[in-house]
Amino acid sequence: MTRSVPVRCPVCHHEQSFTPPTFPCACGAPVTLPVPADGTPRVLTHRTWEDSWVRVGCPMCDRREDWPQPELGCPCGTVIRVPVTPTPEPDPADPGADGTEPGGADALRRPAFRPVTIRTSRDAVNAAGQYLRWLGFTGLRHPRSRSLTGVDLRGDGLVAQVDPTTHPTTLREVECLFLTGLRDSATAVFFSLAGYVRNARSRADELRLPLFVMDLTGTPQPVNDPADDLIRNGPPHA
């Protein structure tokens, strides 16, 4: 699971915890932006296109991609640009610099994920469904009895729930989805727009239940180790 790092506001010196974002590489492996614990945050006063991206390499296939430069809002009103350590470009003089093929031995090769913009709760379910297909799940469908089970998507060996509310997902919701998956002998996967309360995340780790968060761009991000494993290895039956 991605570890949080302390970030101190350059204006008021308030310190808060920041969890570096994780993005899916085209090879299927998770790429967590390397935010140094001793980095120097700076005040963001003006955005430019060039400054909004940082190039970071995939730990599995060494593919270098440009990812969104993370930002953090301080309670004092300051917008902070969180420092990220970019991956150095390969040395053209190094004969082995271009010898790495995309896709490690343990990573699934997938096309780049195309997100679905979220405007409604239905959009959130559709975005989760598209992401699950990208992961390798098949036979996805919307169940008729969502009100009885809380399940928004079913697939071959899969049950998934999407929480589109503005409140963090609770422990009870995570446990209920796990029990549904246990009953149906299916992998249970949870998506949330507002994140998860602390005991829900801890319980999901114990149950090995993958948790993802989604922003309004429709790009899910893993928040625990089971989610990272699902991105790396695909569905258990694949």
C-alpha cells in the first residue's frame, strides 16, 4: 500500500499527510509518483501546461510517461505543488539504455486505459465497468436487484460496488460487499469517489478486498495492496 508523506505549507507551515497518487501504466502495472519525504513544496500561483506534468518511469517495464503533477490544498487557502522526483531520461551513449521492452515478466500487457468523465452516479458505475473490463473481467452487466445486494456490477467471477456519494465509504459497506463475493464465490471490488473511512480500509486489507478511488475524470486509483495486485496480475481466473 502506498505510504503517505508529510507536506508542510510554505506559507503557514501547517503540516499534513499526503498520499502519492498511483496511475496505471499501459503495461498494467501501478505507477506511484515518487514524492520524497524531504522534498520542498512550493506555492502554486500560476499553472502552465508544461508545469502540470511530471515524467516518471514504470517500475515494471521502465516505460516513461507524463503524469499529472500533484497538488494539495492547505487550510490557510494556499495551493501547494507537491514535489515529485522525475525519472532521469536514458543516456543515449549507454548501449543498454534502449534495451528494455515494455512489460515485465509479471505484468499484464494492456492498451492505455481511456477514462469516462463522471458527471452523474450512472457515469461513475459506467467508469468502474470500463475499468474492470480493462483489468480483464468479462461478462459485465448491471444486476436487477441492486437495492437488495448493493452490487452495481456483476461479471464472470466478479461483484463490484460503486459509491458515488460525497461521504467516505463505511466499514459496513465494505464488509457487506465482501460477504456477497464470498457467497457467490466471486472477486469483490469496491470503487468510491470520496474515499474510505480508516477502519473500512483496514478491514479491506485484512479481507484482501481491492479498494479504488475515482476522481471526476473517471480514472480509478488503487488505495491498498489487493488493488495493486489486481492491476498487476488481472482477475484470478484470467
